[in-house]
Amino acid sequence: MLKPKKLAKKNFLSSLDITTEEVLHILELASDFKNKKINIDLGNKVLGLIFDKSSTRTRVSFQVAMSKLGGTTIDLNPTTSQIGRGELIKDTARVLSRYCDIIAIRTFDHSDLEEYAKWSTKPVINALTDLEHPCQALADFLTIKEEFLDFRDVILTFVGDGNNVANSLILCGALLGVEVRIACPRGYEPNSVVIKKAYEIYKNKNLLKITNDLNQAVLGANVLYTDVWSSMGEENKKAEKDKDFNGFTLNNDLVSKAEKDAIVLHCLPAYRSKEITDEVFESKKNRIFKQAENRLHAQQALLSCLLS
């Protein structure tokens, strides 16, 4: 029976906090959890959740994952705790380290997450920041592996804003040697530091492509992935972004240019007729709800490795 291996780094703030071997181990472990080949009881461990942003899948999947590992979860809502009244991060982190065994944080500035990790004596997980969404990427690549069995010759095309999801797909894709194409309007390219780090990892620099040519990006792709055009906290930019992203809707015409066995992914929530049409969302190529389920299994594997 496969057993969780302790990760080299204490925290999981970025996709680059784990090695290629560790990614593959987490994915294999997640698959075993999913197929009920493994049952691990970590015994009364406590996961603290600090969410400055709304959440459905991340919150529920972490809570269920911790429960399945024999632990409990405490939800620290900023509006009902001292966090929302301006208590310093370093004070909150040092207190929670004495109560919880591990902390998952969803916030805006990545620097705030790093501040929590600096002062916490317990592992900290990135449950989403404006820079990265590494837990999502683990579930995404688990879904891809289930479909194609391995990552050789897989082409992943992400259509939309070069946001936190795109950044984590790029970094995790680099670790796994997957060809990643990001198709976005001019001015919405992924973080330049993320791109630089990915190029440093890729053995073949041609495996990462950032383009404004949508049709070229989807040609021959095995995975078509999209996300909302306006992320949480960008409500005031919605009208502007809707205009800028006109033409970047994942529709049947674009899907037809991908490989015949191509699958469609979306990290949800989805806004039909904007980033994806209803026809594509409800098509047989949809693996979106399998992808959503895999958040649970990937996070169960991640938690077990960080707490083992």
C-alpha cells in the first residue's frame, strides 16, 4: 500500500514548493484515495481555514478531506474573528500555530500568505491568492492523468485571463514537462516572474507558449481549459474585461480545432456565454465535475503528506 511521504518543504504556498517527484507522488496518492485503496487516519489533527475570499469547492473539499483523514476543521471567518478587525498577521499566525496542526489560507495578496507562513510554526497551504492557485493545479493534472494515463505528448491550452490559475498551470506543467499554451488578450498575459521561473524548469523551452492568437493556441490541443474573465476582487473591472475578452469564448468552433479526444476543463464557477458556451460546457468532452471532485482527493493526499 502506498504511504504518504513527508514533503521536503514545510509549506505549500506555490506549485514550486514541491518537486516533480513529489507532484507525482501526490497524484498517485490522490488516485489511491479516490479508488479507496488507502485509508489513513491522522488522528484528531485540526485544520484552520482562513478565507478572505468566497469559496465553495476549496472550502468544502478541504473540510471533507480533513474529516476523511480523521481530523477536524475550524473555519476562521474574518468577519466574525479578530482577523477582520485588523489584528496583525504575525500575531494571528503565532496564536493559531498553538491551536491548529495546519492552516489553509485564501487571500488576495500573496505577500500576506507568505507573512502567515513566516510566523506560523505549523504548515501553511495556499488555498488561492491573486498570484497562484496550486491546489487547483494538482486536481487539474490528476484529471488529465486519469484521462490520458500519463503526461507525454499532452498539450494543455488555457483560454482566458493570465490569472492565478494560469500561473499555477504553467508552474505545475513545467514540473511535469507538459506543453502549456496560454491564449489571452494582449495585456492579460500571466505573471512575468512565473513565466521566467517556468522557462528555467522546462528542459524544452518550446513547451511553454504565451500567445494572443487563440486559433493557433487550440490547434491540436488535448485539454482545453478556461476560467472566469473577472476574478474575485475585480468586480469593478467586469465591464472593461468583458469587452477586452470578446472573442475568447470557448465554443464549438474552437473545440473542433483541438484533438478529437480533447477534454474540456473549468475550475468553476462558470458563466455560460462568456468564457464558455453552454453547448461546450454540457458536451461529452466535459470533465469539469470530475475535475471538481478531484479537488477532494488531491487535497486529501496533500494534507496527508504535510501532516505525516
